[in-house]
Amino acid sequence: MRLLTSFVVLVVLAGCAADAAPVEPLADDDSHVGLQDPNDAKDAAPAIDAGATTPERDAAAPPRSDAGARTDAGVDDPKCDLATPKAAPYLRYGLHPDASNALVSIGITSARILQTIGSAAASAGTHAQDGTASGKPYSAATDLSVSGLSSTQIATLLDDLARVGYAGWYRRPGFDGWPASEIAHIHVIWVGAPMKRSLRDQIHDWVVGKNGLASHGPYAFHAFPKCRRDAILERFVLHNPATN
């Protein structure tokens, strides 16, 4: 009986050894890539192929002359192109005819205009006549009322004005260098015409985010996209080529 039991045990052990699968060698370090948790993928550094080379430029694509020159978003954005408003009834004495058309195109009425050609003391001569266009004397500078407008609406109006060719600032008493004793208004400059030196200096302030005042301080109320500032500067230089 003892011999029979030993024989049975040996048979069972032999059968188990025959059915067992061989142990596989350890997988390579990168064999788990396909099983990687997607949440971890964003943290994984990309593998660097030592034999890889920089792809050649498509032969059909000429080299870019602006490569590496400017990388700010929106530089070539067509939304930053300045509009060319159609002719409209002349809005107010002292406006350049094209400047008048631009104001009409964004819904500005004569009632919103505070000053075109003028000699207000706070203006320090910036509203003096700049020239004559189509028989109409003009100042490139215009002041607009902000009566009834919220800060958000004023910022939107500044963007609309820039879109049609005006560089402008909200003159808020006590802020951005504007005296607290002066009235609130929007001061704009039409860049589609020749202008006096003081206005040219203000344009140079505007394109770099400054206040256009004697202090040349930073302008914090509103920031314009760089592509818009570039478009304004381009039109300004077009009409003020030797004096900008």
C-alpha cells in the first residue's frame, strides 16, 4: 500500500511539471509604452532619436524672409487690418473728411464730439489745425464725450476707433497721468493724414502702450493687440513719412 501511494504522488508531480509554462525573460524597458496611463503621458519626456535628422524644407516652399523675426500671436491676423469706411455725410467742422467717414462707420454722431479744431487750455495746442483736405480745415486730434458709457463700453469704443484708423486714450481724471481736475473724455488721433509734431509724439507713445502725455507714462486702462498697433503705425508712417 505504501509503494502504491508513492507511485501516485510521483505521477501527479510529473504531470504538473509538464503543464507549467516556461518563465519569459523580463521585457525591455520601453515595452510598456502601449500600456502607459494616458494621464501620465503629458509628463513623459519625448524620446530622442540619435539618428534622426532635421527634415528638409519642402522644395516648393521658398525660405521665409521673416523667419525668427516676430513671433507674437496675431501679427498676420486679417482682423487687425484697418477698415476703409465708405463715404458718408460730413459729420463736423474740423474733421478730416476720411476721419469723419470713419467715425460715422462706427456709429459716432456729432453730439458725441467735444472738440476738433480748438484751443482748450488743457489741450496745449494739440487741437490746432493740421492742414486742409478737400477744402476742409482739419485737426487730426478729436475729443469725444464718454457721457452715458460704462468702462466696458469705453474700452470697446477704443477698439472700434482703432479698427478704423484712430489711436486713442480714455482720459480718466486722476488716472494714467491725466489730472484729476480735468474732465473725462476720449482723446483720439486720426492717423490717415499729416499732423503736427505734438500729435506724432503721441502716436509714438500709443504704439508702445504709453499715455501720450508729457509724462510719457504707462497707459493702464486698456491694452491694444500688437497687430493692431502695428497696423496703426503703418498707416501713420504712410501719411507722415518724413516727419514720423
